[in-house]
Amino acid sequence: MSRIKPRRRHRAAGYAVLLLGLLVIGVAYAAITGAGGAASAATPGGPSPADIARGQAIFASTCSSCHGMNAQGTGAGPGLVGVGAAAVDFQMSTGRMPGKDFDAEMPRKPVTFTTEQIHQVAAYIASLGGGPAIPSPAEVSTAGANLGLGQQIFITNCAQCHNFAGAGGALTYGKSAPPLTHSTPTQIYEAMLTGPEAMPVFSDTTVTPAQKRAIIAYITRVRAEPNPGGFSLGRVGPVTEGLVAFLGGIAVLVFVAIWITMKKRREA
């Protein structure tokens, strides 16, 4: 004991214990994260390394000219690291990307890639920095959704831009909110998750998944309803209806005035 005791009090003993502790913690962390990564890679339905590689190839040939070879962004397009698979799927599945000239407000266009290719590019972008994932069919299902709650939330948070019927509308500085008439439930959910263009992000802490499904149920229900009054006038609200009524009324008065004038001339 007398020989060991002086060595235990050596100045380097404390550093040795600290290094040993850090080594144990590092090994334990590597084991935990390695097991988690293997489990996630083996998850059924998750992107495979082959899908990520194909997505990287598609990205390099069609997207890197604006977003950079490593999705770091350039002067022609923003960086995509951390935006998530949902943002990529929304932009590409609606035809907004790829675009010839990047703009903060990209219009909807015909889709140029298959669903498989879009998901491969989304998997590649997600592998760079995470972000919101593409929602599953169960997540966007409106079965059992509260339609009344969806209407209330939509009118409170969305109708100011998209119109109460989802027909779209004008914004400030010459911008416009797109109509939701052709958006799929998945695209609507992704838009709420990612906040494309001028739209704010509605995270799950702000609008819960159940509330998102309720909003989707309201949108899909309203756009499928018939127009009991006949011509819908674009469903953009009372402004258009009032304008049509005003112009129509003025036209009727003009024709009546012309008819009366012509009649008096004939009598004279």
C-alpha cells in the first residue's frame, strides 16, 4: 500500500482519470448512436443508400446549377441543407422546382419528375441535414377529422391570403397567394410544415397534426361542393360579386338610356 499511495497522488493521475472517463463516454455514445442509425436504416419504407445516391445524381444534373453541388446555395438559389424532405417534395411535386429563373414566388407548373425521382432527391437533401419528413398517408388522412374545427382554424389563419374557399388572393407588393384547388392533402400538409415562399411555418406545436388534418378536410370538402348560385365567379368573395353586379347594373342603365333616346328620336 505504501508503494501505490504515492503514485495515486501523482499530478498526472487526475488527467489520466479524466481521459479515461472521456474515452468511456465516447465509446458509449458511439455505441448508442450507431445502434440508432442502424435501426433507422433498416426501418421499412425508409430511404435506402441506393435511393439517396440516385437522388444525389438527379440533384447534381438538374438542381446544382442554382443550389450548388452540395446544396449549399448560390447567388441563383438558396441553400437546401436542413430544409427537409417535405420541402423538396412540395416544391418538386407542384412543379415549382426546377425553375429556369429562381424567384421568391414560383408559380405552379407541370411536374417534370416521377414520384419516385422526387422522393429520391428528397431523401438526398434530408441526408444532408434533416428537416421535416414527407408525411405518410396516415398522417394526411382526413378520416374522422373535425370539419368544423378545420373551418374555424382555416378562416382564422389562412383565409386572409388563400380566400375562405381556398381560391387564392392578392397580397402586398404585387404578390399573390396560390389557389388550393389542385393541391393534394400531402402538399397542403407539407406547406404548413415548411412555409413555402411568403407563407409562415405552422409547426406541430403551433397547429397540431390533428388540426392540420382538420384543415385539409375543410379545404377538400369546400372545393368539392357545387355552386348553388350558378356561376362561381372564381369563388374569390364579395368583391368580385359586387364588381360584377356594379358593372352589370351600369351596362343595363346605359342600354336603357340608349333605348329611350332612340325611341324619342323615332317619335320626333
